[in-house]
Amino acid sequence: MAHWIRHPAELEERLRQRPDRIGLDTEFIRERTYWPQLALVQMAVGDEILLIDPLVPGMTQALRPWLEDDSILKIMHSASEDLVAFKCACGVLPRPLFDTQIGAALAGIGGGMGYQKLVAQVTGVVLPKGETRSDWMRRPLSDAQLEYAADDVEYLFALHDAIDARLRELGRREWLQDDARRLLASVEHDEGERWPHLSMRAAQFLEADAQRRLLRLLRWRDQQARQSDRPRSWILDNELATLLARTPPADYDALLRLFERFPKAPRKLAQAVWQALQTPLADEDQAPQALAASDGNKAALKRLQDAVARRSAELGLPDGLLASRRHLEALLESGDWPAALGGWRRDQLQALLLPLLAAAPASR
């Protein structure tokens, strides 16, 4: 049965029961902001489902003790964005965490499975898709919205029990704990990507000086987006950032003339854009270059991918879970083991990949 929680005292009263686990999910809005706006929290506690209104004054403070009590296991599905929403609204993250999407992948049930598909596979229950694009900030919420929201946590305990049992059989419970800790740490210590230009394909076609200018603009854009709570593309879109980096205006007036040609150019931020473009970063000389792979490096990357694919098949893991292309490229380029490939992944891969890395072309 679902209960609509309108008063913080109701939540505080139920915490006195001290359950050993809860199921958690959120609904949030992020279309016009950088940070997610928490609109609803769903919590499974014992046989109850609590639908918690975080817009009520004091409710997010009442949620904090639930989230930070490490004696209560928090079961969530595909939790990464929900974690950011909790961090923004409540100032804490739910620990310890059991992510059923990650757990299903590690258990060999399936990689990247959505909640509805996983529920159907594990329990046989087919859930409706109904309200995925609802306005969750409106009040009152409709009966259809409340039913959909309740469904999102109703089966988390069943998923947890099935996945945890399989992980125990495979000896992989610590793998999930390792991944959960890494996910929580990435959200807690998120200060923005250090080298954002590397994820832009257009950067590969820029000269080294232009890549440094692009890095300056992207770092500034991320900081501005966070401070103003606006999407990055609203601050400065990728096309204009790349153009400014490739062919920098001769002076500020030239920048203003260029902005006149772009309807979405941030005219009110023109001075800040000019300053960011002209000001070197303290660490930009350390920045790796975004480079199109040579034939030799393409072949080396393919050998790494093939080795990882074989090991994944032996372990019954879905493609990409053991090591993504991006992380293999970073390993090949720098020779340093990425943090994302630490823990159990390094245990599985290091002896396999080291001979291939030694035979790869020298990093440029």
C-alpha cells in the first residue's frame, strides 16, 4: 500500500522502526537546469511504500537521517542521477548502496537493463510505462503518476534478493560493493571533468593551441553552468566553442561581431567568454591532446578490446562492463591504469593486458 507523506514528522516517526533495508527511487526535473530538481521520493519500507513530497518545507531534512544511516541498506536501480538529486536536495548520499542495474550485470542477468525489463525477467511482472515524461513538480500529482511512482520501488526487494543470491553464488558480492563505492565517490567528489575536450570528437581536428583554447572555454562553461544552474549548452554550445578555439577573434569587438552571427551566442557573457579564451590555465600544458588514432594504435586498441571481450565471455559479463572503449583508450594513451579500471577489474585484466600494452606503439 502506498502512503503519501506530507509532513516531515511522519517520516521521522517511521525511522524509529530502524529497518535493515529500504528501496529508493526519485523523480526529478533537469530540462532547464544544470542540477536536478528533486520532485518526489519513493521509499519502500517493509510492506509499505512511502511517496514523499520533497517540496514540503523540512522534508529534505527529514530524509537525511534515512540516507546517512549506514545500518540501512539502500536498494536503488540505475542510481547515478538519483544520487546527484539527493546530494543537491539533502546534502548527503544514500549509503550503503545496492544498485540493482549494476548487480544484474555483474550477476550475468543482463547489462544496462531498465527497471521494467529487469522486473519482468526476475519476477515475471509486466509493469506499464505510462508516466515517464510527466510533470513531477505539479501538485497535486495524478493517481496515474502516484501508481507509476509506487511501482518504481515495489519490486526492488525482490530484485535485491534474486541478484544478491546470484552474486553470492558467483563470489561477486564484493565486486558490486566496489562499484557502488566508486559510484558514490564520483558523485560526492564531482568537480567537473578535468579534460572535457577529450570527449568532443571535433577536438581531434584542432591544432594543439586550438585544443588548449577549447579546454579553457569548456572549463569556463562548466563552472558557469554550475554556478548559474543552467544547462551547459545554454551557456555556450559546442559548435561555437569549437569555432572560437579554432579561429579566435582578433579582439573583443571581433568577438561581438561573431556573436551577432549566432542566435544562441551568449551576448551577455561576451566579456567572460573573451576573458576565458585569453587566459591560460595553470595546468593546460599537462592536457593530453585529442588525437585521431593512428593505424598502429587502432590495431593495438582492437587487440585490447578482443582480450577484454574474451575475458568478459568467460565471466559471463555483458560487453563494456569489464572495460569500456574509452577507458582502454586512456590506458593505451597514457600507460597509467585508470581509476575506473581499479579494484576487481584490475585483478581480472592486468595480467591479460600488460603484455599487449608492452607491445603497443609508443604513446604520442
